[in-house]
Amino acid sequence: MNLRSSLRTLAFASVCALPLPAGVVTINFTETGGNVIVTASGSLTDATAWIFAQSGSALSEVVPNIGLVSFSGPSAATGNAYSASKRNTGTWTSGGLGSGSQALATSSSGNIFGFFAPAALVNVPTGYSFSSPTNLSSTMTFTGTTIAGLGITPGTYEAIYGEDKIQLTFGSGGGSSVPDAGPGPALALLLGGLGLRQWHSSRRARAAA
């Protein structure tokens, strides 16, 4: 390998290794080997944008028709749900991601994390600090399906609360017709029925309002 090729390879590896900007959590859906892999990563840093709501457990799931994406974290993990205290200035304001109903992940790993768009609720690990955050990293797999099969309509999904942004991206992976939008990672939330147990009634009430 010549010097130019070596430098090009090193530069590419360096770019791929760069962390996401602080205040951004990205949730990425990728079709790979006949499965859908969902990853979430990044951090939320605007302590003034979130108000504690409640604590509880969560499921690894997506519920496109109500705009819920959730990662359960390790067994018996609990998270803290926060509601947004600042107005959403992004494009993901209506909540829904498509027509699909609840789909439970086949497997999952990493941190508990979730986002419930209609109620502007985010779920983070117990003890998470917005003022001094650690990087969130979560993964879940839906076997034998596609993004379309989950009832998700790819598009531009960004929810922005103050200095924090939660965004969805879609990667091409192994055969998806959806263009690769970049590295995967974060969000979603789940306080509620399908996610945090005690969040269930609250979510229904907010979504119906």
C-alpha cells in the first residue's frame, strides 16, 4: 500500500471513530442479513430542557403508529423518564413513524433508552446526568423482517428541545433500498404503557389530547 492510500485509509478510520456531537442522540435503522438492526448512541446535555417525570422499566420495541422507540437495557434495568420543558423545533412533531403497531425486538443490549414523540418524553438510565452525561449506546434486533415490514416510513425525523436533538436515520445495510444516512444510534423513549409501565396511562392521555 502506498503512502497516499495509507493516509486515505487512516483519515477514513479517524472520521468513523469520531463521537457524535454532544447534545445529539441518533437512532438508526439498518436492514442486514434479513433482519433490522436498530442502534442508538449519543448524549443529551441540556439540563434545562428536561423535567423528571417518573421511573420504571422498559421494553425493547418500536411502535411506529404512535412514535415510540425503546431499548430495555440489561435485565431488570430501570430508567428515568423526563418530559421536555422546551418546545420541539424539529421536524418530528406529529409523533407517528408509519402505520405499524407494536413490534418487540428479538434481542437487545446496551443502555436503557427511549423516546415517545407525541408526549415529548425521553427515557434514560437511572442516574444519568444531563449536565455531565456519559455516552449512550444501545442495540436491538428484529429478525426476519424489514423496515417496511415493521410499518415504518423512512423520512426526516428530528426532535429538537433546546440544545438537545433526537434524530432517526436509516442505513442501507444488506439490501435495503433506503439510502445510508450515516452512523446509527439513539432515541427514543418510552415512558409508558409499552415502555415504562407507569407511563402507560400518561402516554395514552397525552396522545389523545
